[in-house]
Amino acid sequence: MTTNVFIDGGHGTTGIEIAERLAGRQELSLITLDLEDRRNAAARRDALNAADIVILCLPDDAAREAVALIDNDHTRVIDASTAHRVADGWTYGFPELEPGHRNRLAASRRVANPGCWPTGFLALVRPLVLAGLIPADWPVTVSGASGYSGGGKAMIADYEGAAAQPSAFRPYGLSLGHKHVPEMTRYSGLTHPPLFAPAVANAYRGMIVEVPLQLRAMPGTPSLADIHDALASAYAQSSIVTVAALEDSAAMSGVPLEYVGATDRLALFLCGNPDTGQARLVAALDNLGKGAAGAAVQNLNILAGLPETAGLRL
Ligand SMILES: NC(=O)C1=CN([C@@H]2O[C@H](COP(=O)(O)OP(=O)(O)OC[C@H]3O[C@@H](n4cnc5c(N)ncnc54)[C@H](OP(=O)(O)O)[C@@H]3O)[C@@H](O)[C@H]2O)C=CC1
Ligand SMILES: CC(=O)N[C@@H](CCC(=O)OP(=O)(O)O)C(=O)O
């Protein structure tokens, strides 16, 4: 039995990446629309309702419209946009979030794919909150740099178009109201929003997410080994998320934005100085991989009861 899949927004940056990962998979059958029909509501309604699973790769408003076009109770939805990430009735599509979450996803009809920044942040912070190493009310900061494809077609044009004047490194989200903060707060289990300081770099893809921690000031003064043990045990069974050994992280001269390349891997590093009691937790991923398309395909596999990493670039 094949699962019918429709990617709404399939001609956009994320949609194309997802289609590449689904190509050639016999257990799936892709419903496609021609480029000129991509905004045709009637054609989209037919495709949305014919699919067993739809993946929405649309701006937020268009994603809400797409959900409203579904008038049957069979079609299941994975929404890559921000529209439903903290909405009632939706399950957050980060299978690694906590023990048991994968099973909740498998039973869900509406799944919200995480933002790329929250993917790195939650991978680093959620296990530490669960383990009680970061108190829920701790003032957490998260910073980093993203490739410009994170901003979709519009930002790609800003960096590659005829009139482009790309900056090498551009901090943004300066008013501290970034749309990813609500999902970071809710799913980390923190009681206060983290201070989020993102930047965009002059690279097409790739992402570094960093959480600095003043361990010496934290209750129980956790050691680097405590933090590392919690992360390593959280992802011990994962073939997507890796945690570098402490000595390997210490030996690195830096973590490049391009570290995982165009893959769906998520690589975690923990560096620190025991003398100062300070640590830097770093996640490296592809904003279009585990930050978007890879996560959507992983969730599709879970919903369809297929091997979780089928089609992923690992
Ligand atoms: N890029 C990334 O790294 C990530 C993106 N996301 C999210 O995924 C979603 C898609 O992003 P991305 O692929 O980057 O965006 P793009 O701008 O590259 O693609 C969006 C696609 O949606 C189409 N579209 C826009 N409005 C409508 C509409 N009303 N009806 C039908 N189709 C429409 C666009 O058509 P047209 O060609 O005419 O513009 C385009 O093909 C967004 O919500 C984004 O925030 C999530 C995580 C990471
Ligand atoms: C570089 C850049 O601009 N990145 C995007 C995030 C991309 C992403 O995760 O997508 P969602 O919009 O679906 O959350 C931003 O910060 O808004």
C-alpha cells in the first residue's frame, strides 16, 4: 500500500528539498501540481483532499488557508510554517523532544514542524531542563548564525539577485520578538523566554546555534561532565543527533557553519573551561535539513509507520 503525499508550496525552497528526499521511494506516491497551478486554490483543494499526508511549505497565512481547504477527516498534515507550532490540537514535530514524544507524533493528525533555530536550541536545552541541570526559571541566552536560505525565496533574492548587496554577517531580531521564541519557551520547559540573538551569514545554507552557560552560578554548579552525560544519554539511540565526546569538542578550533553540509544531521558540541565554570553548548545543522526538509520527511515517516530515517541524508 502506498501513502499519497502532497507538498503544498512544493515549488519553494523547502518544498523542493522535501521532494528531492522523497524521489524514488516506492512506498510513497507524490501528488504534484504544475508550477503555474501552485497558487490555484481549486487545484490545491483537490490535491489536499486526495492526499493521505500533506506537507505545507507555505507562508503562515497560506498554511492556515490550506488547512481550511481540507474538508475530509482522513488527510493528515505536517505544517513547516510557524502558523501552528504552539496551537491547540497540533503536536510539535520534534521526535527527539523527550521520551514518548515520538509515539504522540505517530498518533497525530496535525503536526507542526519546528523552526530551524528552535531545533538546535531545544536539542541542547530540553534534556538539561528535564534532568534538572538548568532550572526552569534560569535566564537562558541563545545566539547563532544561519544561512540566508532560511529566509526562503525572498532572502535568497536579497543575497543573490541582481541588486543584491549581501552583508557577511548581519545580526537581526533586534527587538527580541522573533517568531521562534514562543516555541522555544514552551517546548524547552523554561518559564521565561530565552534571550534570542540570531544572525544571518553570507552562506546559502548551514546553521550554528549556541547556548552559553555560566555553570558556576547555577544551582548545584553542574560540571561539564554532568551536562555532557545528560546530552549523550538523551541521543544515545539517535542516528540523526550526535553528541561529540568532550575531548573531541575541546580539540576543535571552531565549529564551522558548514559542519553537517547539506545533510539532515544535527551535531552537538559542549566546550568549556572548568577553571572559570563557563560552558558553550553548540548545535550545528542545515537550516534546510534537520531545520526544515529533513525534519518534515522524518515526521512523514513516523506518521506513515515507515522507517524513521528513510530518505534522509545522513
Ligand atoms: N527556508 C528555511 O530554512 C525554512 C523554512 N521554513 C518555513 O517553511 C515555509 C516555506 O518556506 P520556504 O520554502 O523557505 O519559502 P519560499 O518562499 O522559498 O517558498 C514558498 C512557496 O510557497 C508558495 N506560496 C506562497 N503563497 C502561496 C499561496 N497563497 N498559495 C499557494 N502557494 C503559495 C510560493 O509561491 P511563489 O513561487 O509564487 O512565491 C513558494 O513556492 C515557510 O513557512 C517557512 O517559514 C521552516 C524552517 C526552515
Ligand atoms: C535566516 C532567517 O531569516 N531565518 C528565518 C527562520 C527560518 C525558519 O525556521 O522558518 P520558519 O519561518 O518556518 O520558522 C527567520 O529567522 O525568520
